[in-house]
Amino acid sequence: MSIDAEYYLSVIRDIPVIIKQISDNIIEIQSDARVINSVLIADYIKSYFSFEIDANLIFQDDFRRLNPELYSLLTSYFSLRILRQDPYETMISFMCAQGIGMHLIRKQIGMLKKNYGNKISITLSGKEVILHSFPTPERLAAVDPLVLSSCTNNNRIRAKNIVLAAQGVADGKIDLQALSDPAIPLAELRSTLCKNPGIGYKIADCIALFGLGRFDAFPIDTHVRQYLGKWFNSRTALRSLTPANYLILDAEARTLLNPELAGYGGHILFHCWRKEIKKLHSF
DNA sequence: CCCCAGGCTTTTC
DNA sequence: GAAAAGCATGGG
């Protein structure tokens, strides 16, 4: 596998990690830690990068037969990984992602970490680099929403919703551990998450897909709607993305992709669409 | 100045 | 019930 840089500095569950490209198909994970979340780091990383998922399970023979040109375009994205990220961090992060561009989303999350996260020192090639962990629920729960709004693109409603969500996690009213039970039906999981202000269908599905390991969850945003229209001739995709149309598109996607891995496939399609068609480079 | 960006909520018909 | 308008800012 490969990453699109010489190395990445990352903080996984408060553990600083260096991800380095060694050769074309080999990356190396460096860390001083032996365990993450009480799991041996090697085992944790294996699960974190969801290495057990094979794109050929998602885009099966019928897909390949019906969409030969698209399939060949997609194959260079088959090594793309969906990370099993922390559910709370995923929830807050995607609450920052409503109707704005990627660089503004990254800016918001960066400010949240810098202003309210813990400093983490890491040594890289003999030089000290300061990283920031994601702020704890307790920390964000205690912030005045008006103050926090400087980190949320000056959107006070978003800041208030983030504080409410952090408070919910801190006091146990939002039990993300319980929601990580794979036996919970997807529709039920989504409606539970949507009870929180600031979380609609799309963000609920993102939390499920990226934070709860639910690779069957299929978030539909403006890009997904576009490729469903262009690549799969969906008539619904030509209409505005109302809640009703969202559910129709969700059902359509499950007829195109292996339903159990629809979201994983959607993410591969998403990045292929953004990079090949929209010519966007930011992730 | 327009529209669009990994949408959700409130108002209005 | 479903559509329309408001939220916020930066970039094309």
C-alpha cells in the first residue's frame, strides 16, 4: 500500500504515531507505545486500517460487467483504506462538515485540537514536533459555545451543538460504546444518532461508517449525489438532496454495490470522483 | 456578484 | 406532509 506523502504524523487514541513510506507497497508504523486501547499496537493498526476488506468483495462480477469503464478507473483506488476511528472524535469532526469546503473543515478541527487538545511531543529525525490530541468530551463540554464558535467557522449554532454532543458523551447520555454493537440495524443506528441536534442523515451515516466500523452505512453528500447521477444514471440524483430523496438514493446504492460494504464502496467512488472528475486534490 | 463546498434546522405553504 | 430560506466563510 502507499500514502501520498513521505510520512504522516498522526495521533491515534492519544498515541503519537509516525507513518512512513518505505517502498512502493510497504508502509512502516513507528511508535514508542506498545499498546493502543489495551490492544497490542500491531493488532490495533491491522484493524485500524481495515486490512481485511478487499475491494473485490465490494465491486463484484455484476458491477464489473455493467460498468466496465468505471471499474477500470476505480481499480487504482482499491487500496484505499477506511480507518476505524474513534467514534466520539468522528462525531465531533463530521459535525464541522456542513455545507463548507474541505479546507475549512480541516481548519476547524485543527483549531479545536490546538485550543482544547493536549500537547503531544514527538521526535522526528532528531527534531521535536508538537502535535495535539483531540480534545476530550469533558474538555469540550465545559467550553462556552460563544467562545467555541471561533473554532467552528463562527457558526454559533454548530458550536452549541458540539458542546451539547460533548456533554452527552461526557455524562453518558450518548453511549457510543453501546452504538458500536454491529447487531444494531443501520436504520435504528441512524435514527438514534439523528436525535442529537446538528446530526442529520448524512453525518449520522458518516459517524457509522468512519467511527463505528459500519461499512454498510452509505453517507450521501453533494459529491455522492453527483456521481450517482453521472455514473449510474440515477434520476433521483438530479433532484435536490431532501431527506426523502436521501433514502431513495441510499436504497439505489445498495442495488449497485454489495449492501454489506456499500459505504466502503461509496468511499472509493467518492475519492475517484473527486480526483478524476472534479480534479480536487485535498483529502 | 454568482455559485458551490463531505448539510441541518426552521419557516412556510 | 413537502419545498424554501437561513446559517457562515472562502475559493473559483
